[in-house]
Amino acid sequence: MRQETKCIQAGYEPKNGESRMIPIIQSTTFKYDTSEDMGKLFDLEASGYFYTRLQNPTNDMVAAKITALEGGTAGMLTSSGQAANFFAVFNIAQAGDHVVSSTAIYGGTYNLFNVTMRKMGIDFTFVEPDCSPEELEAAFRPNTKCVFGETISNPSLAVFDFEKFSKAAHDHGVPLIVDNTFATPINCRPFEFGVDIVTHSTTKYMDGHDATVGGCIVDSGKFDWMAHADKFPGLCTPDDSYHGITYAEKFGQEGAFITKATAQLMRDFGSIQSPMNAYLLNLGLESLHVRVKRHCENAQKLAEFLENHPKVSWVNYPGLPSNKYHEMAKKYMPDGTCGVISFGVEGGRKAAEEFMKHLKVAIIATHVADAHSCVLHPASSTHRQLTDDELVAAGVGPDLIRFSCGIENIDDIIEDVSSALYEI
Ligand SMILES: *Cc1c(COP(=O)(O)O)cnc(C)c1O
């Protein structure tokens, strides 16, 4: 099946007389005839459901759809994108371990790594996305367990150099984990470029309608854990909490990572997505291919309009030939990048605030990447505690406006932006 067909059909095949839509199994528990039947599930001897804190059939059908879209072998939903990134890293790194991460990542992920996971005893080295192979090489340590990056970073819109990072990760015998939220598997399939594990905040384009917070992890099944067994004891030595099974042996390269994350992390942290939310997420996935295309067409036209406007001082959008990442975007995402643009207006902070006040189609919201156009001025909202100098150092100048292009008619979006620019 091609991507468009997978969006509609993958993950669930109704049998004779069954519901056409994915059923919502809104149940915490599942019934069994004998205790032995249930015991087999607890020993991971049989697959099935016993408690929705760990696994739920609705969630698994939706995860299977995303897994098919990414071209992976196993996947799971989580309660949020934050939970997905935490699980993906914590599944293979523990106290005393180390992770190499790109600096060009979502602020929430940066805080998760740099503050919360440091408190858990995991160390991080951050490298610039444009670092030289030598600088990247120097970031590794004997206890490095994975490398992390974002396909298109939120909000700096840096395009990730998959080849450079995957080569370095694999030279050191560790997997590359990439957050593919902004590109979605419609525009980019990171597994084709050497990535081993993909994560998503499904809250963004996948849901696409401002309806549900959620996340997802997908495994390519390509990383050979057993070949690096000394680095990954959690996958390659017996788990005493499951009668001594060894995940990489019992579930193979294809299933070990997700089975361990479900059996241990979901069991202990319970960051499950509710089945109702998974159902709503599936509705979003069904139109993902249509929406993403439209987001990108609209963003391209708006970026071109902004680039030619006298009151706009700069525009950052990888779809523009003038953009630093344009060539890399064409290589990894020939069909388009995402619907998010950042730009600055003449007159700095005051003018940016004034501009936003006059928008009518685009709303002011701390969100990106959904059907509704929305706009954020970080200097007066998410980053308002910072001084102008600190803002510049954080790569979010006082004049920066993040514009998430929705799927409304582009003429309405451009007219809205144009008249708001007229007011400043
Ligand atoms: C929003 C976002 C996250 C966090 O996801 P939540 O669903 O809000 O927890 C992670 N990564 C990226 C790239 C994001 O845009």
C-alpha cells in the first residue's frame, strides 16, 4: 500500500460483519476463562490484553497504522510526545549512561533531557545540528547509549542531517532516535536514511485538529541489539520481572524495543493514551496525507509573500531557495517540509506584538501544526522572562514570530497577514 492508502486502511482490517471504523475498546480490563490463560500473558508467553495501563487494542490498531506509515516493525502510543521521547531514551539509557543530542530540538524535550533526566543520572552532550563530523565524534563517550535529533526542529526549523548523525551513531554501536513530528511520515521516512527509532508528538499534524494530546514510538527493527549486547543489558540479559526472558532473544530485532518499553516502562509509569483519544487520533491520521500537502502549499506561498514584503526583515522556511537548509530539505523531503514558518518584522518586539493584535484568521495560541492557522510571539509569551540579549542567545530574537500555517484558503491567510502588516 502507498502512504495515502495506509493513512486510511493500515492497522485494522475488519472481518465479516465487523465495524468499518476502529472500535473504541473503552475498558480497563479484559476477561479470561482460566488463570493459566492470564498467567501466560503476565509471562509474555502469549500476546493479549489484561489491563489498559499497559496496552489496549484500540491504541495498538492506531499504533500499527503509524508503524506502517513509518515503515517500521513495531510501535506503541503514549499519552504525549513528551512521554514518547522519555520512553524512547529511557528504554536504553539509565543512571550512569550518556546520550548525544542535537541542540535543535523542541524546548520541552530539551528541558526533559537537560533537567529532569539529568536528575535521574543520565548525562547529555548537546551538539549543533551543523557540527562537523569531528565535533560530533568528540561528543561520544564509552557509556553513550543513543543519539537524538529532530527531522525539522521546532521552532528553529533546522533540517537534520540524517546521514551524518546515523553514521556517527552506528560507528559507535548505538541507535539513532529521531523525533519526526514536524515532517510526519508523509514528507519524510527517517528509517530510509539510517534512523533506528522514530518518535512523534501526535498532538501536532497527526491529530491535526487541536483535539488530543498524544505520542508514538516506532521501531525500524533494524538495530542489532545483540551485536552490542554489552551496551544494552536491559534488552540483552534476562529480565527478572518477567521470569527471566531476554527481550532481544525472545522478540528479536523487530520487537524487542517496543515489547520492553511496554512491559517495563508502560507498566511502571502508565503513560498510556486513552482509547477514546486514540480513536480521535485515528480520524486525524485518515486525512493526514491530504492535510500535510495543503499545509506545505500554504506555507510555501505565505513564506514567498513574506520574503517579498518590505516590513518583513527575515523569513525562515526550509522551502525557500534562500534558506540555509533548502538543499538538505530537498534531499530528505522532496515533497515538502512542514507548515511552520518563522519570521521577523521591522520594528522588533513592539511591532511584532502590534502585528499579532491585528490578525483575524490566525489566532494567538501556544500550539503549532494543526488545521487552524495560529501564531506565537515567544518574546512576549513562552520566553517572556528572558531579556532581549538572552532571547537572541536562545535563537528566539525579540522580533521572532512563529506562524503555523493552517489549511484555510491561502488567500485569506495572506490577506490577514498583509492587513496586519499594514497596521505596523
Ligand atoms: C510538541 C512537541 C513535542 C511534545 O509533545 P506533547 O504531545 O506536547 O507532549 C515533542 N516534540 C516536538 C517536535 C513537538 O513539536
